[in-house]
Amino acid sequence: MSADTTQTMTMAAALNLALADSLVDDPSVLVFGEDVGALGGVFRVTDGLTARFGEDRCFDTPLAESGIIGSAVGMAMNGMRPVVEMQFDAFAYPAFEQIVSHVAKMGNRTKGVLRLPMVIRIPFGGGIGGVEHHCDSSEAYYAHTPGLTVVSPSTPQEAYSLLRAAIASADPVVFMEPKKLYWSKGPVDTSITASIGKAAVAREGNDVTLIAYGPSVQVALEAAAVAAEDGRSVQVVDVRTLTPFDDETVMQAVRSTGRAVVISEAPGYASVASEIQARVSEQCFEYLEAPVRKVTGFDIPFAPPKLEHWYLPDVDRVIDAIDSLHWED
């Protein structure tokens, strides 16, 4: 990476930088949502943008998620590139009708005449001890909706590069930001670009492939390090884009090891994890040494703060899944 374009920062700061750089580069970009202006957002992702770019480029809205998305649809139809924030994952549900009925369908409805270049930023997942409505894993709703691109970064670099790519996209992107990673730090090179729809191998390995996205990638990497102490060579694939899904990278990785575990915080039933599990089972069947396992949250409403650590997938549960994969030794 170039020393001139690289600096160490938190994921929140990387997202802030991506928004700022997009606002500079493209006058059609707007940033708005609840408390994103003077306050800088609950997680301070938009801190300083209003002061720098003015209230006509970064501004607060009423507490009405459906109205926020509806306004963004109208703006995108008329040449703007709105980037809106849903303050918390479960706060986005009042806007779900707008997202499914209009955001996802406008391009198809108009045979591509009206495309919606807009980004819906959603802080999601657990790990912060949030109460009800402040921690949820809602990605399956959006991934199940044709017409939406769904992205989730796991590092500050991915946060910057993928958000820049999402804002530049001609079609709507739901950008799922792992709340517990907002304060994680790493290098960010602003010259690095990202391709939406492309997974990445985050760690090489020969014995088993862990497949994860967003907040679960760090868990996978920690589990891989623990497994290495027991002589297991563990590969980690960071999905990055939930839809469109990168079958090529994921399947190539699984075929190289013959074993796979999918990790996700969301409940396991009818989930992104179960879809990945099914795709791997179908496309890699003749390569597999054992059934594909998944380690997920439980099929219950998100646990309250004091029980959250029991609910979220952890290293021990991942190691147990790895150990169940029919090892001869």
C-alpha cells in the first residue's frame, strides 16, 4: 500500500472518510438520517460532515424511517445519490415496505429507465450490549429481496472501499455495518478500490474453510488461530457481499479443503448462513469430507445484554463445529 494514502483508523472513521471523499468527488451525493447532522450520528460515523459540507449536503430528518427512504427514492429518481442512515437495525423495519416495494423494484418496474443509485446504511448485529430494537441481525430480509445489493464489511479497509463502491453503484445497496466493529482499528489505503460481489480469502489454510461475513469474520479468524495450535490449517473466507453472492471464490476455497463451517450472528433458520450452507453442499458435494456445518445465533429474539455472550457465536462453538467434521486423526 502507498504510504501517501494509508493511515490507521477505526471502522467508524473509515466510513466517515468514505462519505467525505464521496461528497467531495460527486456533488449529487447527499447524506441524511436521524441525528446524522450536528450530532454526527449515534456512532459518530457522520461526525463533522455537516460542518464541512453544509446542511444541504448532510442533514437531519424527522424520526420517520419510511419517510427517509421514500424521500431518498424520489431524490434518486431525479439524479441525486442519497446515502441514508437507519439509526439501528431494528429501527429500519418501518421503512421495509418502501425498501421492498419501491427501492428494490423500481429498476425492474421501469425496465431500467429509472434506476436508484442510493445507499441504505444499517448498523447491525450484536456485541455492544444493546437493548431490544438496538441489536438485531436483519440481513436475511434484504438478501432475500431481489433488486437489492447487500454488503457487509469486516475491516476498516473494506468499510472504506466498499462504501465508496456502493455510493458509486447505479443501483440500490443495503450497507450493513457491524456495530461491534465500529471501534476496531486497521490500515486504510484510500487508493484501494473494491468490487461489489467479490469475496476475499482472509486467511489461507488447507484443512477446513470457515465462511463468514461482517462481525463474524473476526470470530472466524480467532477460531482459526486457536485451531492452528492443535495442528489444524484453517482457511477463512470473508463473503463481504451477501448478494450477489460470489460462488466462484467460496466454492474454490471449499473444494481446496473439503470441509466447511459457515458462521453468522443471525438466527440459523432460513438465514444467509443456511443459504450458503445449501449452496456449498450442492456445488461442492463430491469434494466434501463431511457435511457442511453452521454456527449461528439461536432461533429466538435477540438476547438481552446480560445474555448476549451466550447467544452470539464464539470461538468455542466454532472449534466444536470444526472438531465434528469427520477427522481421521
